[in-house]
Amino acid sequence: MNISIIAFAVLILVSLGLFAKNVKTIIRNINLGKDLDRGDNKGGRFKLMAKVAMGQSKMQARPVVGILHFIVYAGFVIINIEVLEIVLDGLLGTHRLFSPLGSLYTFLISTFEVLALLVLVSCVIFLIRRNIIRLKRFLSPEMTGWPKTDANLILITEVLLMTAFLLMNVVDAQLQSIGAEHYTQVGPFAISGMFEGMFSGLSESSLVAFERGLWWFHIIGIFAFLNYLPYSKHFHILLAFPNVFYSKLTPKGQLTNMEAVKKEVELMFDPNADPYAAPPEPVGEPERFGAKDVQDLTWKQLMDAYTCTECGRCTDVCPANITGKELSPRKILMDTRDRLEEVGKGIDKNGKDHDDGKSLLGDYIKEEELLACTSCNACTEACPVNNDPLSVIVDLRRYLIMEESKAPAEWTGMLTNIENNGAPWQFAQADRLKWKDEE
């Protein structure tokens, strides 16, 4: 076994090991959330996943960007089929292991090349939109620093990987044409075949070194990309599928009830209930009203945070944000993810009972942001991966109002009127229909 095969095997083992370790940490972090049953209607969930995650139906609301994104997505999935051959070639010391497929092989590689070129062009367009045209939704305060760098880094990496793939085939075609040993005659390919004479001035040894260098750059880049994903917003490439599968099937604007509160209200309206009987005492530690920190949210809300693509479509349609309020639904999920990462690192360092004295509400998300939300649900409707930032906002606001009694005076008056009068207006229930007598 030669040294390159050993080096390649070590590269694969280390890369997959690191990736598995990081994924395990993310799963652990998501499971810090409260339990939630989303195991119903599996058939409907698979259909939704096929439509939204695989078919990217919600991306097509903006057709040009939707098509470009679908090209990148399809390229990422289909071109990586070629990685199987690269891996086997690296482990077996072969070159173009599947070339005996003949014309089918030439067709497949040609298809991969066309896709690679389309992905390259699409990524360049995305870079232009972000850095030259500078679209407004990419200029929000939460998109400065690392989020901006992360997006550009991924796009540049994609451009480099696709360029390396195409150049590797161009050099390979040149080596085939001069009958170099080990380089099987399989071309010409659709794109690289048009540039076959590009490196005709180089010697065979130089061409082999160049081709091998591009081959190693391409495969190392792929494994580096794989291990970068857990640290990036682009982890949504993998999480979008389970995230959509477990998304809410009931109407998106339908709010959930807290069981403890719901039981008390049902008891109040039960005509057969003893008016003097106290509600049953809760078993165990009393449940917190709403959410103060990430552990108070559900595992699905935490998965939403990791799945956020930071595309800004939610913030782009938010009426509060449009009118200059502090609220940005994208920032809500980004803050949730950042806080969850902080909590996870604290657990890794100090144990599962570690308390750093911080919380999502207050240290990351301000009261003004939550109170600005109109609960219109536009953010949830716009999200291309079915995230639900409204549910996080509602739970944080529940804690703010029900635990901390922090609500605007207008809200307090309205809630008092509903409690006393059954309506938000300040008059007795007996007078509610007097308006019709004034006609």
C-alpha cells in the first residue's frame, strides 16, 4: 500500500470522525429543549418535506433567486455523486474507476461539468448581490461580522471547488490525448473538452503534478467543507429536511395553549365544577410560564435556530421591521442559536448543571423587540425551510408578561378589560350590545 492511499484513508477517517463529533454536539444541544410530539401524520410530513425541502417550493416566490438557488442545491447533491468515485480511486489507487461504463460515464461526467459551471456562475451572482449590489436585507445589523464572512466564505469555497473540478478534467483530458500512463481514454467531456489544448505547453510530468494537485485540492476541499458546515448557517443543507418534516401541520398562526393555564380556564367555565374547589396542585416543579432561556423552548424551536439560513426573507416581510421597529425575526433565531451554542459550550466545560447567569431574554433579545411583534405570522409564511420565529417570540413574551408583569400600559388595560368585561373595551358586559340601539 503506497503512502498516498494511507494518507487518503487517514483523511477520510479524521474528517468523518470530526464531523460525527460536531453533529453529536448539535443534536445534544437541540435536545436541551423541552419535549414536543411531532410524530403524527407521517405521510403528510413526507409530502411536505418533498415539496418544501427537496422541491424548494417556497424559494420560488422570488423566481430568479429561486432558480439560482435550485441550481446550487442540485449541483451540491448531484456533483457529489462523483465524490464516490474519487473516494474509491483514493482508497484503491485507481483512476476513474467507473470509466468502463463507457458512453454512460462520459454522459454523467459531462452532466456534472455543466452543473459545476452553472453552480460557479450562480455563486458569482450571489457574491455580486451581497457585496456589490448590496441588497438591503443583507445589510441589517445582525448581518455584520461573522454572518457576512460566513456567507461569503461558503460562496467562494463553492467557486473554488467547481473551478478545481473543471480544471482537473481539462488537465486530465490533455493527459489522455498524449497517452499518459494511468489516464484512461474516456473523454471528451462537455465543458473541459472545449479547453483541451489549454495546457499543451506543459510537460507530461508537469501535467500529472498539476492534475494530482487539483485532485487533492478538490477532495480535501470537500472534506473541509463538510467539517465547516456544523459551524456555519449552511448546516441547513442537512437540517432542512428533518426541520420541514417536523414543522407544524396545523394553521401556522394558531397559537399553542399552556396546559396549566388552559386547565384553570376550563375549570372556570365548567358549569358542573365546584366554584370553591382549588385547581389540582401540579406534580413536581411548577412549569415556567413562557420561556426565559433556550432550555424553556422546545427541541423543534432549537432546531429552527440551527436551520436558519439567514436569508432575511422573514425580516424583509415583517411589518414591525419595515416601519423601523427593533424587531428582526431573523435576529431572533440567530440569537437563539448563539445562546444555545454558548450554553452547550458551558455544559462541555463545566457539566450539565452549569449556570452562567445569562439568559436568552435580556442578554440576547431585548423586551422592545418582543413587544414590537404584531403576531401577523408573515415571518413564518416567508421562511423557505419552515422555521417558526413567531413561536419563539410568543414564548419569550409570555414569560415577560406572565412572570415579569412587564407589559405596556395599553396592553395591561386591554387584558384587564377582557378579564372583567369579556371584551377589550371598558364597559360592562351588559352594555356590550347597546351600540345597536343607537341606530
